[in-house]
Amino acid sequence: MQDIIIVGGGHAGFEAASILSKTKNKILIITKNINNIGELSCNPSVGGVGKSNLVKEVDSLGGYMGYLATKSSIQLKKIRTSKGEAMHCTRSQINRKKYKKNIKEIFKKKNIKILQSEVLKLIIKNNIVIGVKTKINSFLSKTVILTTGTFLNSKIYMGSIKYKEGRINEKNSFILSKQLNYLIGPLKKLKTGTSPRISFKNIKFNNLKKQSGDFNPIPSLSER
């Protein structure tokens, strides 16, 4: 019997685990691929327009996203400075490998265990979730937290082509999605538009203006 089961090892799963690890609860994180914990799927940056407020809110609640962003940063820069102060925000460009490594260091806390498997369904008794069933076993728990990100019955679009995957070469959580559709109704998701990738060889850098980071940058975090 686990005290808390967290399904998913992305940003939300990591934040939930790191906060709950401060309690005496035994925490089990179940993720499809341990090597992809803390993976920055799209643009490797934290903050910026539309997201800086979220980073600051997570930070004020004791979360680690801003802290790890600054610790793993390649460049920190305040942007939209031509606008009024209410529009200013900080963007941190991240070293993806360093960010994942820093997250895994925090996951080494004694009361956190990580299992690599796929959650197929929630175990429900008397309208109460009491655990999860995975491909390898069933686990009972007092609390189950779903932090599945984009993987619930997700699709990838490339021009006119679309197919079912969570990320490139990673299967989505189709079976769990079917159960949630039955329990709570049709799942609605936001579309994440990833910028097209271009080849380094096709860029004429001599035609571009260099955008340096701030000399004395404002960090994305409060110190831990």
C-alpha cells in the first residue's frame, strides 16, 4: 500500500512529488520511461510571454521549476522591455540535459520511489479511487494524482499528417484515456504548436543580429 501514487514524471508530476516529499508520506511515481523524467519536449525555455507568471506562482508555493530553470540556464533575458513594466517578463533558455540531471537529483529523496510502467486504469471502489492497474501489477493507494500531460489519447500533427503518439516515438495513454472518457466525459486538450525545426547548415548567421543575455540577469526563482 502506497500513501500517494503520482502518474506521470513531467513538470507537474515532479512538482507534486517534490512538495509531497516534505511530508512523511511514501510516494510512488509511475512513468512510462524513467529516462524521460523532466524531458523538455518542445522549446527548451522556461518563462517568457504567457508563462512567467506561472513560473513565479509555482516558485512562491515552494515549487522547483524556476529554481531548476536558473540552475540549468544557458541564457537569462528580460524581454518585452519596450512595453510598460506590466508586460516585462524573464525568459530562461535551458540546457536540456542539465535540467533533466538536476530534476533526477531531487528525485533521490528517500520517500520517493519511481516505477517504469504504463497505468492502464484507475481502481475504483464505491466511487472512490483506491489505486491503479499497470501493465505489470496493481497498486493500492490512499491518493492518486494524475499528471499525464499531453499523453492522454494525444495526436501528433505534421502538416496534413496526423497519428496517435504522446511524443515522437512514444505511445500515448490510450487505454487510460478510454476509462476517463467513460467516467468524466470527453477529454478536452489544448493544442501545443511546436515551432518548425530548421537545419543549422541553412542559417546565414552573418545576416542575423546577436541577442545576448542580460549582463546582470533577474533569476526565474528564489534560492532554495
